[in-house]
Amino acid sequence: MPGPNRMLSARVSRRTLVKSAGAAGIAFSLGSGLLGKGTLLRYADMTRLAAAEDETLQEIINIAITAEALAVTLIGGVVASAEAGMYDQPLPQLVIDIFNAARAAEQFHYDYLEAAGAVPLATTFTIPDPALLTSTQTLLSTVVQLETAFVAAYTAAARRFAELGHHELVKIAVQTVAVEAEHRVLANYVLGSRPANNYALYPALFGSVGEAAQALIDLGFIGGSGMPVSYPGPGEIDASMLSNTIAGAGPSAACIIPMAGVPGVALAAALSGAHEVADGDADGFGFARLVVTPEMSQLCYRLSVANIGQATAAHIHSGPAGTNGPVVVGFSAPGPDGLGAGCAVVDPLLAQDIIANPASYYVNVHTAEHPGGAVRGQLMRI
């Protein structure tokens, strides 16, 4: 069986790897102390020479989930080594907790991408330097350097997503940049750098999204000669350490990414009790985000509501503002946290009409106290 390096190279060209690396930066939050002074700038130069314009969204998410698997694998090794007392400078429990939270975040990203149809290109990796698991200085300095690189790479990825018209992924990219930047600051602080938050703006190291994936191969994390390690899956990861995860991560992700080959149309509605024709919840408010794809007979949604109590149902109704109309698309009701997401099968003609005449349709969220609707809002193009 070919090694992971050959498998990766066979499925995605070097051009694709280089272009996809920014998305890989979603996941990869850990490395070894292999990057010497100036290495990031040398890779930045390589990236600018290797830009391409025809990368697909599927290629990006496949590289991203591969990097997610690598991140989970490496962080798991770090935690196990720390708990076994293998580091020359023992990691305090607080630092181990930080790594555990980072691993949970990366696993969430993996699950999100997998639900969207991403397929990892490798699940067996290599540790190029055993000092990663024994030297605290090597570990922390690498986290700082690589997080700086991944912030830059994923910033470039956000630009590529915008070029492809996937604005929801731009938002996810920016949200993830914030998480990766946070990881860098935490590592910098533990390393003893003062101030740890020493960037007003993160360096724009890369002219394209091309750095990280090829760097993983070149540095020996994929297909290298070091100790092989396999992605372990979620295992004992404590996801409760995280907050602000997307409710129903799988359906929500499926709303955004599987449309890689088919353009979806984004709609939104600002929800309020004041918009109800009668008996709305005066304090209630919320937001609905839809992606409608007639070619796939699909309408995907994400709902966020507050101050209405437990929702019992949610729908799209036909009818302009100030009137009540029949249900045309059913949603799953938001959960106790007010969040909900999913995808519904719709008649293509209905989907086309919703796109063409969004103001003739409204999102309505119902509760037991307000069975006719607690909050609603007319749809609009965004």
C-alpha cells in the first residue's frame, strides 16, 4: 500500500495542496520545533510562486479535514506525554487543560467538515522530531510559529472563499482565525514571551492559500521518516469544554458546504414578535439564515431565537408582511438554547419562487404560549 505522502500527492496535485493550505489552517494548531528563523518567510515565498486559480471547494475541505485529523492526533500525543511526565519542564494542569480544549475544538472542526462531505486524504501521520513530545521549549515555540502561519493561511483562505462566492465559509474562516490567534497568544504566554499578544495586525505572510499543506509534507508530518501515528477519532475528547459550537453541527455544515458544485442563494430574515400579525412575543427576537438550491431541491437553514421560551415549531409561510399565510416549508424547532439548523427537501419551483420573491415569504417560530407565532420576519436576499 502506498504511504500517506504518495496517497496525498496522488489525489491532490502540489498546486492544489499549495492553494488549499489556507483551509488546512482551520485545523492545524500544533507542530514540532522544526521551524528555524526565517523558515516561515521562505515558505511564504514558495507560496507566492505556486498560486493557482482553479481550486475547488471540495479540494479545500478535503485538505482541511486532513489537517484536522493531524491536529487531533498530535495534540493527543502531547496530552498523553504531559500526563505521563515526559516533558523536561512539566506542563501545569492548566496548560494541559488548554491543550485538551484545543483538541476538542479541532475535533469539532473535523466533525463539521465530515458532515459536509469532506474526506481525509491521510489518517496516518509522522512525528518528525521526538522532541515534540519531550521538550517543552520545542513544543511551545512551534505552536507560536505555526499558529502565526495558520492565521495567515486561513486569512488567505477567507479571500479564496469570497472569490468562490461562499460567504458563509468566509465567516467560518474569520471565526477560526480568532481561535488560532488565541492559541498562539496562550502558547506565547506559557513560553514566557512578554507581551504575549504582541501583534496589532497578524503578518500577511502568504500571497495565496498555499503554505500549510505542502509545509506539512516538507516538514515530515505527512509521509515522513519519523514515528508513525494514526488519527484516533474523537475517543475520550470532552466536547463539553467548548462553547459557541453550532447547534446540530452536521446538518448546519451540510447546509453550507455540499453545494460546492451548485450555487446556492442566501436569504435571511430578522425575526421579531412585533412582526407577528397578532399575539407575538413582545420581547422575542432572532435571525434566520437560509441557503436555497433549486437544482438540488434543497433549502438549508440556521435559526437563532431568544426570549421566547421553548420553541415548538418553525416554518416558512407564504404571505407578505402584515398577513398570515400557509406553511410551505417545515423546519425543526430550535432547541432549548434557541438554536436550530437543518436542510429540507423542497419543490424546485417553490425554491425558485422563494428566491425570486423573498418578501412574499416569512419565517415563523412558534411556541406553546404563542401558537400562531412568537417571532417572524420576511425573507430578503443577502
